[in-house]
Amino acid sequence: MFMHNGAYWIIFIVFMALSWIVSARLKSKFRQYSKVPVGNGMTGRDVAEKMLRDSGIRDVTVHSVEGELTDHYNPMKKTINLSREVYSGASIAAAAVAAHETGHAIQHARAYAWLTLRSKLVPVVSLSSNWVQWVLLAGVILINSRPEILLIGIVLFGLTTLFSIITLPVEINASKRALAWLADSGITSSGTHDKAEDALKWAAYTYVIAALGSLATLVYYIMMFLGSRDR
């Protein structure tokens, strides 16, 4: 049991450290590119609304929300929610983030397969996330007498891991849509496009780290379960 706990804490500490490093780097990049203005003075809100119009989408609205890097698209309400700095900012960072979130709205309108699959998993993952930590804890404690409890926990955690993995192509595709549109519309230039691309690259890394951390943890619990069966 001690070796199992030791392995778990190694995985936890490694991915917590990686997550912190990537998050800190992302914030640093955002602050850096927030000082680089877009040539036409468009704010994040302007960028999102123009990208929606250019894509023929009329039923999505753009709103300002509190917090830093809290930007997201809500498919239920069909709203693009931008943090104040992005909503009102006329910088490359604001344009990149606004275009990325609008990319999700376009995915929704076009029924992008990966987004559709992720949306279908949301209710199941939301339910399993409320119970998974307790089931896994009980499974670890009772691994010698009731290993099936750990197996149930593994299935529940597997759903959250699957969700994290499916999120990757959704986020990468939204960034590709954003960067292509920013270049085509002339909002980014040869001197600023690489900065928008760099900002979105670091944002994508946060999802990569989350998916890898979840996958590593899942493998750890699977190995624990298989080890208990060999005793």
C-alpha cells in the first residue's frame, strides 16, 4: 500500500508542477501580448461579433464576465463569455482569445463531431465527478476484500479521462479556426500573427497537461486493481 501511495503522490506532484508552470507561462504570455495592439483597434467583443457575422451566425451573443482567463462559450445559452480584459481589450491577446471562443460557437453551429461528442458526455461526467473520488477512496481502502469497488471507481474516472482527451481536438480545432480567420480578416499581420498563435499554443498546453495527468492517474489505478488480482 505504501508503494501505491508513493507512486500516486509522485504522479500528483509531477503533474501539479507541470500544470503550475504552464499556467504561469500562459498568464505571462497573455500579459505580454496584451500590450501588443491590433492594427485596427478592434476589441475582443468586436472580434467575436465580426467573426460570428462572417460565419453567418446570428443567434449567438457576446458578454463580459468577471475573472481572469475565464473566457468560455456556453452552448446551452449560445453565449460567448469574455473576461473584461478580453472583452474590452484591443490587443493581440484579446483578439486571439475572443476568436478562439468564437471558434467554439462555429463548431457548435457546424455540428463539429468532437464537440458534439463532448457535449453528450457532459451530463455523465458531471454525475460521475461527484462520486468518483469517494468511490476510488473506498476502493483503495477495501481493495483486498472488495476489489470490485475500485473497478467501479476506475470506470467512473475513465469517463472523466475520456472527456479530457476528447477536449483536446475540440480546443485545437477552435484555435485553428481562430488563427485562420484572424489572418484572412487582416486583424493579425505578419508581425503579430505569430504572437496570437503563441498565446493559443500555451492555452492548449493546459488541456494537454490535464489530459496526460488524468490518463496517468487512470493507469495508476488500473495497475493497482490488476495487482490486487494477482495476490
